[in-house]
Amino acid sequence: MPESKSRKKPSAAAAPAPVKGKATPKPNPVWYKPVMFGLMLVGLIWIIVFYISQAVYPIPALGSGNILVGFGLAIAGFLMTTRWR
């Protein structure tokens, strides 16, 4: 019985040529991930402290504005996740 011809497979070592005009994304700095998770955690802790202390802490003068500060910190952390590589 005759044998069929084997197909040539592309070599795994050949990398695609870089496209002109498109820069490859650089990895994030070392500090990026701890700051990102830190902002999310600090925002969460800020809100928890506000509710547990019955609006006495973290900053009594802000009153319910403490919730905005907590959510603002957490949202800043979540927005950083969009740039995480």
C-alpha cells in the first residue's frame, strides 16, 4: 500500500514578525499590583469601620461622606485592574 506524503508543519521556533506602528505592551512596575489591591482593601476597611463605629470613625466631620471616600478608594483600585498586565 502506498504511503501518503506528510504535511510540513510550521516550526514552533518561528515567531511572528512584529507589526509596524504597534508597540508591545510593557509589563507593569513592581509596585502596581500591591497598590491596586491595597486601594481596594483600604476602601473596604474604610466602609466597614464607618458602619461598625456607627459613623464615629474614620473621619467624624465627613459624616456619610465617609462612604464616598471608601467607595472612591475601592473604585480607584478596580480601575487600576483595567491596566493590569
